[in-house]
Amino acid sequence: METIKESSTKSDAKHKRRRSQAEKVGRRKYIIKLLHRLEAKLDRVDKRTRVIMASLIEYMDPGKDYLSMVVCKDEVDQAILWELSTATSAGWSTTEIAERLLPEYKLNRFQVLRRIKRMNKCLEAEMGRPVAESCEHRWVMTPYVHRIMGATKEEIEDMK
């Protein structure tokens, strides 16, 4: 009987609780590794939804909310988008947009240009189409974005 008890106690000693991965590498490193894995999963989901959106782009037009969510980071971007949508068919230069937004946001033409290019880049990545096009150093909103904004140039000119 004593030999049976001894062997059972030896087997219990062999099956100690193993250390978790967090205990092995450290809690902070484990959390960082977990965050990187979650971010990679999120990126894969984003890529899949972009593929779906790209395939269905002919059948649907997103709303203003979606456009501003994708393109605009803050209220300055929204103001620039509004200025571009109210532009005439000739468009606005970055200097004119900066002058129109100067009292409120204190922008110069280089900041406006940088923001327009960033907005173009964001919408190109998301939908494959730019927000605005440059025609002789003047920026004109693309017809696709005008359709999303819901107002034609004539309606905007009538509002003025």
C-alpha cells in the first residue's frame, strides 16, 4: 500500500500547474502581443469590407455621414469640404479657400492643400475615387462626391 501512495504523490508532483504565457513573458509584453493580434484581425476585416464596397460601388452611393467619416478628421476638414462643394464650376484655389476660412480657422494655403491631398488619399484608399481634382491650380469637387453630397452646383448657387 505504501508504494501505491508514494507513486500517487509523485504523479501529483509531476502535474504542477503550468505557467501562463503572461507569466512567462511578462504581463505587459503579453498584452502588447495580444493587441497586435487584435489589430491585425481588424485590418483583415477592413480589407474585406473594402473589397465588398469596391465590388458594390456601382449599385450604391454612400451618404454624407459616411463620406465625412472616411474623409474628415475634424471640423476644419468638413469646412474645406463644404467650401469645395459650394465652389463654382471653375473651382477655388487653395488661397481663396484659406481666405474664406481665415477668420475662423486661421489656415494658410499650404495647410489647405495638404488637407485636400490627405482627403483625396483617404477616399482613394476607401473607394478608389478622389474628393477633388486640380484644374489649373484650382480645386473642383468631383461629380461623384457632388452626388454623395446631394446638391448640384446649380442648387448651391441658387442658395447663395
